[in-house]
Amino acid sequence: MEPIEILKQFNSCYVNIQAIAQDENWLLLLADKKIDPEAATHLSDVLHYLSEVMGCVEEIVEVKFNQDAEL
């Protein structure tokens, strides 16, 4: 899998998880205390770490793009 494909996959995961974090049903589960409140923290952590890893992969994609542009 090429770095750009990896970045796209991570981005897709990020978008999907962000949609869950903003979903009304998820928010109601948290508000009604039907799930451990720590779940919201864990979900935020996942989004944070996905964002961080995407930044790392973006650097590789940019380097590869610049190398290809020089050829």
C-alpha cells in the first residue's frame, strides 16, 4: 500500500469516528450515563492519535510528492 493510500485510509477512519463522536445517539448514551463516561475520553483520544499519525504520514507523502516532482 502506498503512503497516500495509507493516509486516505486513516483519514476515512478519522471521518467515520468523528461522525460517531457527533452522533445524537452517541451523545444520548453519554448523557443518560448508559455507558462509562470514560468512553468519550477514549474516543477523543482515538481522534487525537489518528490526527497525529496522519500528520506523520503526510510528511512522507509530501516528501515523495516533492521527489516525484523533481524528476
